[in-house]
Amino acid sequence: MPASFLIAGKDLRQRLRDRSAVVIGLVAPLVIAALMSFAFKGADTFHYTLGLVDADNGPVASGLKSILHDSSLSQLITVRELGSREAAASAVRANRVQAALVIPRGFSESVTGQRPLPLSTLTSINNQPAAGITTAIASSFVAQLNANRLSIATALDAGATTAQLADLQAVVAGLHIPEQLVQRPVGSQPLKVISYYGPAMAIFFLFFTISYTARSFFVDRSTGMIERMGAAPIRPVEILLGKVLSAFVFGLASLGVIALVTTLAFGANWGDPLAAGVVCLAMVIAVVCLTALVIGLARTQRQADGIAAAVVFGLALLGGNFVFLSAVPDVMKRIALFTPNGWALRAFTDLSTTGGGLRTVVTPVLAILAFSLIVAILAALLARRAVKP
């Protein structure tokens, strides 16, 4: 059996006897992912209460109310009728409703006149999504009214008489604006919180393998084990390879178990199993290469801990392990593409939302492997330096 395999086997046995390694590699990511899933439960859906003040009670106001109570909006808003504008403003300020729509007295009659009364929306700066949706609904309704008014005015200018006004109003009541902007997702589904933070926390705690393996290396060197390996003789690259192989096996097992548990217990969607497995494999390779580089750069255990901590938290912050990458500024999205975890999270997000197989993850996997290759070359150049006493 190659010497590197024997070294890896020895390290794995030590790691499995260390409860802290099991906690960091398996228990902690599952707990944190579950807590984040519960904390952001419902964040992937949006529903709010809309206060409605109908001071008009006319036919046009009834048309607007029927739109608000339509089944197509029931999953988005719950309409709560209020008695006055003052009551609506108070409810918005107290967050009993997240926005309000006020139909003024005489609104239906004014629509047929020269100066229609305006609808009013009452919103709060603390509920911008509700404000935007309420304004969009009101604007769409007003646009339809203006189109109807324009149709009647055009008919009158074309020679229709005022005696035909009632008939014209009945006709335009059934008209709709022909051109509308409708958002329709193409082959995609909403991203569940657990489907993002499951992989994100698994990768974050996978990074701690770097510090654990580096610490193990310097403990072995301080006890003279590295020198005895060198006297066997075993080449420096074999010693370093044996150390990082243990990180590879442990990291791959950690990601696999977390993917299985979060899928079965919390409903996470990691996407196509084969494609997700390839991304996990590429990510573990990147962590292995980073481990070798940290060992090569450090001269003492304390230095290794410091470098590993900087690598772990630097990559986690830049790669988007703590926040949705879609919610960060564009400059952060571009920076994330220089990190292996940023590409991995992008791949898992695509697999979860748009589906697909290996073709979906080709670019992220190649980017992760390119990062790993650069790091591996640097680590190989530092291998002899690392095993020297």
C-alpha cells in the first residue's frame, strides 16, 4: 500500500476518535442550516394585508374591489376594509396592515367628468414590497380607466351622441388593455432557504478541515513523526499527500451525509444527484489543495491556525456562505467568482431552481478545478519546505 494511503488512514482514525471533528464536520452544519431555515421560513413567499377604504361605494369602486378580492391575488394579499382614511393611516403606522388604498367619495362619478378624483395609496417605508405591489395594482387599474375614458372620448369625437353614452360605457366596461407585461418563469422554481443554506453551511464547515488537518501535521512534526517518515524514506510530497487525503475522504463524507440529511429531514433540493456529487467532489478537491497550501506556508502550528482562519472566513464572506448571492451588490457577485465556494453555491442554486444535470454545472466545476490547480501547484512547490524540521 502506498505510504500516503497509510498516513491518510492513520489521520482518519485519529479524526474519527476526535468528537470535535465529528461535531464540526457533521453536527454543526446541520444545526446551523436548520436554524437558518426556520429563521427565514416564509422568506421565499410574500403575503401582506391591504387596508381598503371605500368612501365612494359606486360602480367603479365596486370594480376595483372585485379585482382586489379576485382569487388570483388571494395568495398575495388579504383585503381588510377600514372606515376612513385616518383609520387606514393609523393601521399602516401600527403595521396592522402593510399598505392601504383609499377610494375617495364621488370617485365613480368623477371618472366620467373632466377631472377624475385620484386614488390614494398609504404605505410605510418599512414595507417597501407591499408599497410597490399596492402602487402597481392601483396604477394598473387607473391605466385601464384612462383607456376606457379615451375610448369614450374618441367615440364622441367621431360622431357618437351623448344619448349613446350609457351604451358606450357598457361596451368599454368589457374592454381590457391589450398589451400587458407578465412575468413568467421559464423552467424554474423558487429557491427554498434550506436549499441554499444547506450547501452553504456544509461548505463553510468543510473549510474547517483545513485548520484541523494543518494542526495535525504540525503536531506530528513536533513529536518527530514527520522526521521518522522522512527517514523511511518517504518523499515530502507523499507525506503531504497523505495528510490531505484524509481531509479529502472526511470532507467528501461530510458533504454527502449533510446533503442526505437536509434532503430527507428538511426538504432541501440539491438538484440532480450526479451533478451535485460532481460539484461536491470538485469542492473537496479545492479544500484539499488549500489545506496543502496552508501547511506549506506555515512554519508553526500557530501560524497555520492564523492562515487557516483567514482563508476560511475570507472565502466564506466573499463567496456568499452567509448571505444570498442574489441579494448582494454586483461587485460582490463578481468577487464571489474568484472563490471556489462562490462557484459551488452558484451551481447548487442553478440545480435547485432550474434543474438540469451535468451540463448545468460544467462551468462552475471547471472554475473550481482551475482554482484548485493553481493552489495545488503552489502547494507542491512548498512541499519540501513544509516537511523540513
